[in-house]
Amino acid sequence: MSGRGDQDMNAELTPAWHFRCSQCGSTYERDEVRYLCPACAGDTPAAVPLRGVLTVELAYDTLAPQLDPRAPDWSLLVPVPRRFWPNYPVGNTPLAPGDALAATLGCGRLWLKLDGLNPSGSLKDRASFLVAAEARRLGERRVVTASTGNAASALAAVCAAAGLEALIFAPASAPRAKLIQMLVHGATLVPVDGSYDDAFALSIAYTRERGGLNRNTAYHPLTIEGKKTVALEMFAQLGGRAPGAVIVPVGDGVILAGVHKGFVDLQRLGLIDALPKLIGVQAESSDAIHHFVTQGTYRPAVRPHTVADSISVSAPSNAHLAKRAIEESRGSTLLVTDAEILAAQRALARTCGIFVEPAAAASVAGATKMGAQLAEDTVLLLTGHGLKDVDAAARGVELPRPVAPRLDALP
């Protein structure tokens, strides 16, 4: 989903579509509602997932004849006309073979989706790109979000490219590198003395009272649509077929829902026969979705504290759709420890030369646990670059002491 909108000012190819509530099934036209289903949302209490999350339902019958399976125009599946897209090169990230890692795990063919190579260093550029495009369509000048780091740094970067203002509420404990990245791009940063969930609530209160477009994950339905583009790329990069499985690091559940939505779109367009199994990996202390899937009842994570800050969430906003994604794809969830995450980060770097942040390494840790159980052609979704959080990686290495500049001083 590369932003070349300024070269395509006359393109209005987006077909008719509507929002559908993921809970009650009510449908809404494009500008009839902006965020959640008004019939279901109400005042969502703290510590529970959002109610009334909206999904985009495309006109699949209209679209199918327009898509050339050999060279599909994915802009047809994106619900913001291309002329509003920022001129910003999001997406089209490499899908690299992970043969060396597969050999160490004793499994079949692995693929590495390198979304840390997006401009701001994470998959979150995809959602921020589409919400920024929507802000331009609506004539909104300010986009607001809450984030532990990646969504906010992505928004700051995309807004800078799009000529928009970014206002960010982030936990003061977010990695320093991510906070600096937001400020370098010119965003207004409000560090919150509290959790991600506190920042999320504050940002919603801000846009409700003071205006702007809220980009919060799942709260704005186009965040799911932006993230689904990673699934469309996997399909194209595998030569027009779905992988056997996709391993996804899971915090609030929106990336998982986005990957699922992308493959559902492809299935409903007749381009694939079956959905790949989706495997959601959560940090041990941030296990709300894993508990929801495996036990059938929801409860928040009590004290989420993990080295993988991007998936550290107490009350995941998109737990309902995440659970649906796992079940409809016949997938599963599992938990990994911080030690397993850091070990996986080093293993990936040392076998494949790929440095990812801890949240992305959770995918590798999950694959390591599954080993030979992995399906053939499993894709590990690597959501963020390792330079996002060098301090975390430093826990597993020790810098050597300096030596005198003489050969005889070498060990």
C-alpha cells in the first residue's frame, strides 16, 4: 500500500461498502458513524474489550471481476480513495525465507514477513497511513492516538508526511527510543503517568470533548483495514496462494484481526479456498486473549509487565474479534516468557541476520515452542525493528571491555 496518491488524483476506484457491527450485525453507511456501533458501544466500562467494533464489508460481487489475480490492484480493497493517500511508502515489505531458523527448529518451510522495514520501523505504519488518509478525506487536521510506542511513532511519521498534526498520549514508561521518534517527527507528546489503558481512555475523552480524529486501535475501524494489507501482500508474495499458517504477536488483538480480515477478503473474492491457521502469541503476563480463547471467558490481564512493550495490555480493545479470528481460522494461541522472547530475538538475529524488537520476537518464540508441529509455509509476522528498543536487547548481551590498540593486547 504505497502512498502515491498525488499521482492518481482522478482515481476513485473504491467500490461501495458499508460498516457492519461485529456484535449486533447492524450496518452503517460510511459517514453515518465514525468509531463504534452506537447501538452496542454505550459507555464501555474499564477493563473490558470495546463493544460494537465495526468492520468494513466490501461489495465482493462487484469487486471480483475487477481484480486480476496475476496483478491485483489492492487499492480496490482499501476503503479510502487513493487520491487521499499520503505520499508515503508504506507496505510492500519483504517476505524472506527463514530456512536457517527452520533448520534449528526442525520444522518445514518458514517465511519471515519483515514489517520492521516500514518507514517508521513497524507494521503500525499500515493503520496510521489509512487513518491519516481518512483524516484528509474528512478535512480533519489533527489525529489523536494512545500507544505504548509503535502506533504513536507511526502516526507521528505519517502525519508529518501528510501535513497533519499528531497528538499522542503514551505511558511515560514507553521505550525512550519510541518517545524520541515521536518528537523528532514533530508530534505533540503527552506522557501519561499510568498504563496504556489509562492513555487509551484519556485520548478518547480528548477527542470526544476537543475534537480531532481518533486513531485508537479497534476504536477506529480503519485500523483493522490498514493492517489487513499485510495479508494481501503475503498472498501476492507467495505467488497467489495463502500460507499454511501465520504466527502473530498479540497485544490488543487488532493485528490478528487485520490479518484475518485480509484473508477473509481474499476468500470471499474467490482467490483462496481456505484461511491459513492463525496462531496468536502473547507474553505470559499479558494473557487476556489467550485466556479468552482457551477458557471461553474473558478477564483482563492483572499485571501486564513484559519486555515486549508493544504487546503489553491489560484489557485488549479487540479481544472479541481476535477470538473470532483464531476460531474461524482453526488456529490457536500460546504464551511465551520474557526469557523465551529474548532468546528468540537472539536466535533470529544469529541465524537469519534479522534484528527485531521483543514483541516481534514473540512470533519466533511461539514458533520455537511449536517446532515440528508448524504447518508447511508458516509465516512469522515480524512487526517491529530491533532498533525500536535497544535497551531490551542489551539484556541478553554483554559489551566486551576495550583493549589497547596493539595486537599483543588481544585475547
